[in-house]
Amino acid sequence: MRAPMTGILLIVEMTQSVTLMAPLLLASVAAVVVASWVRSPPIYDTLRERMGAVRHRG
């Protein structure tokens, strides 16, 4: 959850406007809730495992 918060803060600093802050926070929270509801493994962990499996085969 730190990465979306950092992105939101950067957008607020660059645009000097807080009008987008609430929708961005809502979208971030919704994404975290959906990801925890689906309970799928993180994409980068899955890709790392696949790459590790390919390297061990060769």
C-alpha cells in the first residue's frame, strides 16, 4: 500500500491540486480490497518463480 500512497502524494505535489486525491485514494483502497479478496499471488513473485523454473531446466 506504500507505493500507491507515494504515487498519490507525487501527483498532488506535481499538480498542486488535491481534487484528485479522494478518487485516487478510493481507487487504491478498492484495488487492495479486490486483490486481497481474490487472493492471487503477486505478479512479480509468479514471474520470478517461472523464470527460476526455466533457468533450472536449462
